[in-house]
Amino acid sequence: MLNHRCVHAFKVWLDIEQALRSAAECFLFLDFDGTLSPIVSNPHQAELAPRAQDLLGGLQRMPGMRIAIISGRSLHDIRSRVGLDLTYAGNHGLEIGGPGIEFIEEHAAATAGQIAAICADLSARLSAIPGALVEMKGLTASVHLRRIPNGRQAEAVAAVRQAVEPFSALVQARAGKKILELVPRVNWDKGKAARKILQTVANSSDILPICVGDDVTDEDLFREFPQGINIRVGGHGNTAASFFLTGPQETLALLDRIGTLWRNRS
């Protein structure tokens, strides 16, 4: 399904429909923030809209349709926000849980103490910067920049770099959308997590992956399945995805279309 340029998914819907009709099974890999739910200034206030939960629940009940939510949030956090019996991968795939699968990346687990130490240091370093938020998530952490005044963001970024430096052999600071992610230096990402999920819980080798995400970490997901349906949400520049959608509302419209097609296909 890889094209030379990224096009709006609904403009080439007949191509996507044909791929869906040809598949014995379908596996949806979905990000949460910015994909299923709008990004909000306070990450603790993010919610899954009732319509989104209804659409996911309906898809979950269809034979041959499987769903995994792969998020930068912790496994407990993302599972509680979605509230359905799906497969979940938290901390960018470093921990996975769901029917038939439980996994924690062992090298990441070994660096949790270092990440906790960095977060403690950052809480002091960033205390004077308004809007700075350090979120410890167990295997990773996030430093949210969205609410920091523009004139102070460079100061916050510098503080993060300084706090990470003593642990740089084990931990890296990775930039995202108005966020710095503190992640262990391990050979693991969302794409590898999705592959492990597919190999562990899928019933068929003839399975179509559909990957939908909005951030840099989702590019690993797209690259893992170049023959799948890969959709970037919120933009289409510099992406490995073949298709794009403009935002979470269009993600829900996509899920609605997939559900209607899968239910009625001959």
C-alpha cells in the first residue's frame, strides 16, 4: 500500500476498501493522543469521546477484527482511559498487556531507576518555569512544554538536556510535539511492539495491518509494515505513511467506514 506521495485517505478510499475486502483478518494499531483523542494542554485531562469508545467496541466484536492501542502513556493509564478489553502497548511499546500477551522490555525495566532520578532532578530545575510539567510514567517520562511561555521553552529544553547528560549512556531525550520524551536507549519501538503483538495473538498469516498515528514515534510503526495501510494524522509532510487524515474526528470517521465495510463485506 506504499505510495510515492502521501494522499488523503478518503480520496483513495476505494483502494483501501479493496485491501480490506481481500484480507482474511485486519489488525488496527492506533495511537491515542492526537489520533483517537484531541491533544489537550494538560495530559491528565485527555478523554476518549463516547463515540470513539462505541466505534472501537463495535469493531472489537467483529470476527477477524483486532485492535491494539499503542501509546506513549503508561500501560495502566492508556488502558484505563480507553476502558475496553483490547491489547494495549504503553510507554511507546515498552510494555504490552492484553488477552494472550504480557510483556515488558527487560533493558527498559533496568533503567527505570535512572529515569526516576532524572525526573526528581528536573522537578527542581523546572520549578521556576511556569507551565512546566514532568510526568513520570515508569519506564519513560515526559516533559510537557505546551503550557510554558514561548520565551521560556528554550530554557526548559536546556534544563532537560543537562539533567539527562549524566545518564546519557542509558537514557535519551527525544523531541515530539511540544514535548520531550525521556526514554531508555534500547533497540525497541512502536513498530517492534506491533510486530510482537501480531506474532503473539494473530490467528492468521493473511492479516492486514492498519496503522494510524500522529507523532514521530508512529513513524516506526509505519516503517514496520510497508505493505500495510499506514495513516498519519494531522499532517503529511516527511512521513513513511502513504495516507493522511486531518485530525481525530477524521480518525473516528475512518473507524466508522472500516466497521461498515467489514460488517457488510461478502
